Amino acid sequence: MKVAVIGAGAIGANIAYRLAERGAEVVLIDGRAPGSGTSGASFSWLSSFPQLSWPEAEARRRLRRSVKAHFDRLAEEIGGDWLDWCGTLTTQGAVPEFDDAVARCREQGAQIEILGAADLRDVAPELALPDAERVAFELRSGWIDAPAMIGQLLRVFRLSGGSLRLGHDVVALAIGGPGAATVGLADGSRIEADLVVNAGGAQATHIAAMAGLAIPVALVPGVMLYGGGGRTGLPRHVVNGARWLIRPDRAFGTAVHWRGAGLTARHGNNGHDGTAMLADVAQSVPALAGVSPAAHRVGIRAMPQGGPVIGRLPWLPRYYSAVSHGGIGWGPVWAEIAAAEILDGTSEAALDTMRPARFYFEAAPDKEV
Ligand SMILES: Cc1cc2nc3c(=O)[nH]c(=O)nc-3n(C[C@H](O)[C@H](O)[C@H](O)COP(=O)(O)OP(=O)(O)OC[C@H]3O[C@@H](n4cnc5c(N)ncnc54)[C@H](O)[C@@H]3O)c2cc1C
């Protein structure tokens, strides 16, 4: 089977790799450099707390519990240095109903220790939190260097026979007929395939529209700041606070996902005072005092209405949708499911509520206009 995957972000790269590893003929297409979309401006956190306390269907929660095992397997398979199980420290103020959330996550198997001020000074002397602030420590959690993961996936993808087409956007899709699907690129070239995967992230709506489909996706900006490289006393864990998330960063020392006020007023960098944001963070991380951001990115989260949109449409079997928020963490999970559904014809029941057909309704005959 020949598959054209559109989008070399965390989701598309995982799917392309998995399909190629399973023996499919795969071409992965991206108009820009792999990992340069939202995956290159992501916090890329992997954790169970508080995520396993969120109200969601048991089938989805079962998938969520499997995420870490997927990453262990993937890291073993493809090698490379992109996964850091450094542990997460979540402050009480970051999670509403903190104690209940801890209890619910523990029921789901998460291993969480509650640290008081003295314990916290032992575990993370680089933090300066108020003594009264309790902290949940989840050791088996961490973060992904997403561009490095994507780079390694693509290296192994190519060794498995996969091919890459970079630098030209997909501008046309013809996938409705009985013959092969055709993908048209901006340079006028065409790629024929048995199936097309839409892993276009924030542009997935436009790609779906080329196939005559409507996939409603909210676009939600998120601010990332980077800095502090070369300083001593930078955080060694992920730290989840009420206004920010912090993690180590290989290029810049520390990465901060600012989630305090003033985020969505503007979609560019200009509306944000990164230095003021880092000054706020420095109250809890003294090593960041006086640091100006070395880099400042705004990533656009693609958040499909009602959650991920994964799978085929019954009337369009040559099209497979792979659009999801949390795509760094979910990428390997969606990839294994997609490969099984595309190559083996299976259907994952846990995804029943995530299918793209949910956006389509039969008009009731007496209500037609
Ligand atoms: C600030 C921030 C923090 C986040 N934190 C986390 C987190 O902690 N954990 C987590 O799991 N997720 C997190 N996310 C979300 C996560 O980053 C995204 O869900 C994920 O990166 C999406 O991956 P993707 O492959 O779908 O999209 P992308 O990485 O955007 O990849 C899509 C690719 O498609 C290409 N493309 C688009 N249109 C076309 C076209 N017409 N032709 C050719 N190529 C095209 C683009 O160039 C791009 O490379 C965060 C996001 C942000 C912004």
C-alpha cells in the first residue's frame, strides 16, 4: 500500500515512521522543515498528574494510561536522545481540588509523592516556593525534545524505505474517486497514493477542505519563552505552577510555557513582554532573575471541536484524519492505531467518539430546506 502523509510534525512523523516500519510505501510531505510547526513551539510535557484526574470516558483514559509505555517502546526502537524522564513538580496552586486530583490519579496508577517545604528543598533546591505550598512529585514523567524526536523518527523512517518531500505545500487533493488518490503540490508536481493522511496540525482544516471536508478546529495560541542558558541553578525537573510551566531545554537552558493573563489578545510575539513574564517566573526560580528571553515563540494549538479527529470517513476510505491537541504525547499512540487501522483493517473502539464522521448529520426529511 502507498500512503501519502501530509505534515511532518509530531503526529505525521510518528505515523509515517510506523507505517514504513510496518512495510507500507510512505511519502511524507511538508511545505516547511520537519518539526517547524506547532511541534517546534511546544512545551512537550509528558505526565499523568493531573491529566488522569480529568473527567473523560474510560476508553480514552485507558489510552492515556498507555502513553508512557508507548514512549518507552518508541525510544527503544528508534534510539536517539530526545526523551527526558526528569520528573514533574506540580504546585498545589496549579491544580484545582489538588488533593482530590492526587487521589484520582493514584487510583489510575500514577505514582505521586506529596512534598512539604523541607522535602522540596532536598529534591529541587533551585526552586523558591512559599513554605506553605505543597507540591506533588511525579517521578515518572518528563518532557520530549520534539524536534529531536522528529529528526530521529525521520532518520529511521528513511532507513525503512520512506521518502520525504519537503519545501512545497500541498495545494490540491483528489481522493474521492475509485482510482488512486492524488496529492497536488505547489510546484505543480503530483503524488499518487492509495491513501492520504491529513496530519497538517493548525492547517488541517484547510487540507480537509481540499478534500471537500469540514473539520472544525479551534486555533489557540500558546507562548513559549526560552532563556537562562549558562546559568547555574536552573530547574532540572518540569515545574508546573499556576501561571507557568517550566522545563529544562537543551538549547536555551530553560523553557517556559507562560499561561498567565494576557495570552490571547494578540497572536504574534509583539503583544507579550517576555522579560516581564520571566521576571514573574524568577520569583520561584531565582537563577532566572534578570534574564531576558533568548527566544520567544508562539505556537498555535490545533484543538478540534470535541477532541481528537482520528480515522477515516465511511464514504471517503482513501482519507485518514490525524488531528489532535496534545499531539506530542499522543503521537505514538495515534501512530500505532492508525497503522493497524490502515494496514490491518482493524477499528479501535476507543476512538469511536473521535471519528471525523461526527461532524456530519443526515438532514431529517421533514426539516430539509
Ligand atoms: C505552547 C504550547 C504548549 C504545548 N504543550 C504541550 C504539551 O506539554 N504536551 C503535548 O503533548 N502537547 C503540547 N502542545 C500541543 C502540541 O505541541 C501539538 O498538539 C503538536 O505539536 C501538534 O503536532 P502536529 O504534528 O499535529 O502539528 P505540527 O507540528 O504543526 O505539524 C504540522 C505540519 O504540517 C505542515 N503542513 C501544514 N499544512 C501543509 C500543507 N498544505 N502542505 C504541506 N505541509 C503542510 C506544517 O508545515 C507542519 O510542519 C503544546 C502546544 C503549544 C503551542
